[in-house]
Amino acid sequence: MICDDHAEPDPSGVVRLKRIIMASPILAPIVRQWQAIALPDCWLVAGAIAQTVWNDAFGFEPDYGVKDVDLVYFDGSDLSEDAEADHAARIRHMFSGQGVSFDVKNEARVHLWYCRKFGGEIVPYTSTRHAITTFPTTATAIGVQPTGSELLLSAPFGLADLFGAIVRPNKVQITPAIYAAKVMRWRAFWPRLRIVDWSDHAIGWQQPDTNALQA
């Protein structure tokens, strides 16, 4: 696994993450069929990765509590909803036997609908890695991209919160209500998570590494 961020995580953590991903009956097939996904600047991201790591930490089966998989890509040449929906349908068909839902989003067009769904305008993203820096928590602000025999890693907040089973809000974009809803579900499945309150400015939080935005 190759780290794509400026502040490279501990190599042992990177190796551990790859092992956990490749042991998952949900995530490993996606990695192995990556070439067939064939979307520009595409990354496997967010909750499915974090939840699989939590399962490893707490001794659960790798697929426990994982209800959906997020695949995000960046195609500024086609911002149409129809194109995004066509890609989503194709990928859902590819992995129809997985037993989880697939959420496929073009990060280049998120600014077109974000206000309608969540309230508040956002600036257009410049890449998928830019979008990852805005994900709701530090642990779920993570993405992997298979490249050859390696996995490219984007982890703008590092891996400490992920492996420490710490849920900490990334306040770049989300609201307290969105954070609370995520925490409620996660706590029900993984009660041993360490939840950082929205108002807690705990030592150790850092701004996302903007070097992750570089091509």
C-alpha cells in the first residue's frame, strides 16, 4: 500500500489496513475487480473501510454492520445526474451478490445538489481527494485506490483515530445533526467506540493535510 498524503502514516498501520481490507468478503472483491469499475479518479472510501477496521479491532466478522459501500469518482466533463445514475446501476449489477448496497457518486457534481439535501452551499470540489478531506469524521475521511498490486491511500487525518476506534467530527462541512445521526447508528453496532462530542476540542485533532489535494 502506498500513502498518497504528505504526512505518511506509520508503515505498520498501512500494512495492517491492507490486510484488513483484503480479508473482507465485501471489500476484497471490489479491489480485485477494480479495473472493471473503470471510473476516473475513483476511490473506495469512508464508512465501509472504517467499519471493517472496527470489526477487526473488536473481534467481529469483517462484514458485521456494514450496510453500504461508497465508491466516489471525479468527472468534471459530465455533471449530469443521468451519467452518475448509469454508472451506479452498472456497478450495483457487477456486485449484486455482495449483500450490501453501493452508493456511487461523482464528486464533481456534489455542489449542485448539496444545498437541496443538507442545506448550505459548498464550493465545488477539485478532485476526489479534496472531497475526502470534508468527510464527516476523521476516521471515515479515508480512501483507497487499487493501482497494480498496490493500494494507494488517502488519509488526510492519518490513521490514528481509525485504529484507535475514535469517532471525532470533521467540522469542515457537516452539521451537529448529521454527526449525531451517524454516531447513534455506529454506537448501536460498535458500543466500544470512543465518541468525541461535537463540542469537544480534544487535543490531537488537526486540520486535513492539504497536500493530499495534489495530483
